[in-house]
Amino acid sequence: MQITEENLSSGGRYVANLDGAEAEMTFSRASPQLIIIDHTGVPDSLRGKGVGQALALHAVQAARRGGWKIIPLCPFFKAQAQRNPDWRDVVS
């Protein structure tokens, strides 16, 4: 699975492509040190394949590399963060 990033000045998205389908995790940038993850969309054809988890992990790794924090408004990302206490260094 390949995950790419699309960045705009006000936010962006992480995009996973697998089996000809696309899943996304969108975010808005509250400041240079803070993003808000607000949506995760995984089509039915990719459900159960770990795509959402891969997007969430990618977001955490990007935050660690970039030195910013994440506010999880997206219910899926919020649930993943609760299951992964080792993400507390970047999840507010």
C-alpha cells in the first residue's frame, strides 16, 4: 500500500491507494505546530484490510517527523489513538 500526502496552506490529506481504490484521512492546520484530523474515509472495498490504521500510523509518524501535535476530531482516529497509548507524545 502506498500512502501519499497532499498539503495545502490550510490543511491536506493522507491518501492510501490499494487494489485500485483510494482511502483518505483529512486534516486542517491550526498552526505550524498543530493539525486537526477531522475525517477518515475508507471505501467498502478496502474495509478490513488495515487501511485506516495505516493512515492513522502515517499521520502519527508525520507528526513526529514534523514536530507537531494532533487534535483528533475524527472518531476513527480518536479510537485508534485510545488503542495506542504510545501515540500520546503527538496526540493532544
